[in-house]
Amino acid sequence: DAALGPDLVARREAALATPPPERPEQISENTTEGAATAAAYFIDLYQYAFVTGDTKDFAAMSEQRCVFCNSVIDDAKKIHDSGGWADPWDSTVTAVRVYEQNPGYDYIHVEIDMQWAEGTSYDGDGTPKTTDSGDFTLIIAMRYVNGSWVVGESEVKK
């Protein structure tokens, strides 16, 4: 902590004290609204994982085969295992589209249009890394299992 200095120590403590996102009731509904709400909650859990290092809820919503999900979990853990953290950043969902499930497929297709502010993460020694702001679309393959929505895969479409 002494090597970081008081400003970075305070930033890290504030980030680690970030409360988890509130789990919406609609996430348990097997409806289009439930899927849209679950997808937006997944985005909130993404940020929470990077800011705090707590990947438990993100992992619970992710299927084991989800490459995107596993990389998020690994990256968040790597940052925090070294003593690093990420500052919270502003993000806005500008649109959500839920498509009907195609016959013969277990998953539905959800697209979320997002605007993200510039973000900063820090290595354990306090070295900052900046992520650019921008607009993008996150494509999520979701399915309803045992009373809640889970993510089978996701990718960013720019």
C-alpha cells in the first residue's frame, strides 16, 4: 500500500467496496422481458467482476462452455490476484433486442447496444491501463434453465 500512495489506495478501497448490482425479479421470468432484464444484469455483473474481483454471480450466470464468460472471469481474477482493481465506469444500455428462439435451438439471441465511458484498471503496483470509450453491441446467446437465464456465449459486435 505504501508503494501505491494514498490516492491509489483510496481508489482501490472505494472500488473494492462497490456493492453488487441488485438482482432484478424479472430475471427469473421465462419471457422476452425476463431475457432482456437478465442480459442487462449480465452486463452489470461484468463490470462488478472487474471492479471488485468478485466473479461468483457472473460465473453462476455463465455456462461452463462460454468462452467469453470464462475469459472475463480469468481476466478479472488475474487483475485482482495481483492486487489490482478497476475503477467503476459509466455504461448505458441504449437498446435491447430479444429474438425469438429458432426451432431446434436451445438458445435465444439477445443484442444489447451499449455506450461505455473510458475506464481504468490498475495492476497491483498501481500501473494504470485505460480502456477507450465507445459504442458497441453485445450479442448474447441465452437459455432458460431451472428458473433463470444463463449465458452460453457472447461476443462484441462493433
